[in-house]
Amino acid sequence: MPTLLPILVYPHPNLRRVANPVQEVTPEVVTLVDNMIHTMYASNGIGLAAVQVDQPLRIIVLDVSEAKDSPHVFINPEIKIVGGKQTSEEGCLSVPGFFESVERAEVIRVLALDRDGSQFETEADGLKSICIQHEVDHLDGKVFVDYLSRLKQSRIRKKLLKTRAAA
Ligand code: GNR
Ligand code: NI
């Protein structure tokens, strides 16, 4: 049975940690991956980075399919920008209730290991490309609010600190 993992909420300091590469895809890593997929679906997210569940490892999961039946796992992902720009409204499970416009690369290539530890390379565009870039930012200690104005950042920080204090 998979476990629901608690998700860190901005501005939690651990969201700023730079995640370490996975040395080997052990059974413990596979368990973390499976719990992350479970937590992503349970939270109605299209992606989740290990940093968000307080594990500083370079692991992301995502499912941008309509049917929510295509989970993808990227361990030690490396992004190469192919080209283009796209702007869309982003949200984040670690920034609940806020949606803001962010510019990203349109087309990327990603080199990573899968859940079996096998290396693969894939190209992504559209929402999948956005989601991978958003997740890899988490692995580098970045959150999408970093791309917003200082004013918007401080409003979001204050609101979420207040909500946390009330919880
Ligand atoms: O669920 C999520 N939706 C989303 C929408 C637009 C751009 C990025 C995302 S990722 C987010 C889940 C999340 O916080 N992943 O880190
Ligand atoms: Ni996020």
C-alpha cells in the first residue's frame, strides 16, 4: 500500500535545498517513487518533485494525460533546451491557491533514468515540457514564484505564512 507523503508549503526553507543525484535505483528509491506517484494523484497534481516531499533527491514524477493513467518517472533528469518560448499559468502543490503566468522554453530534450534504472531520452513540448521544467526547478531549490515580481512574491509569502499559522 502506498503512503501519502506530506507536501512542504512555500516558503518552507527545505524547498530551497538543491537535491542530490540518485546513486543507484534501490528498492528504497522505487518505494519513494511509488509514494510520490500516489501523492501526486491524491493531490490532483500533474507533477511532483522529491524536494516537495522533503527528500533532497533528483527524482520527479508527472502525468499530464487527461485520463491520469500515464505516470512518468525521471531520475537524475538533465534538460537540454531545443528552442521556442511559451507562457502559461502555473500552479504548484507547494504554493496552494496561487496561479501566475510564467515563461518557459517550448521544446526540450530530457535525459534521465526510469523507475528500473534504465537510461532514456525523450523530447517534450507544451504542458509536458512546462511541467518537467517546473519540476527540475524544484530539484534546484527553485519555485515558480521566483519568476514573479517582488511584490507578488511577498503577497504570496505573507498569505501562506498566515494560513500556516492558522492551521
Ligand atoms: O499540479 C501542478 N500543476 C501545474 C500547472 C501548471 C504548471 C506546472 C504545474 S506543476 C503542479 C504540481 C507541482 O507543484 N509540481 O511541482
Ligand atoms: Ni511545484
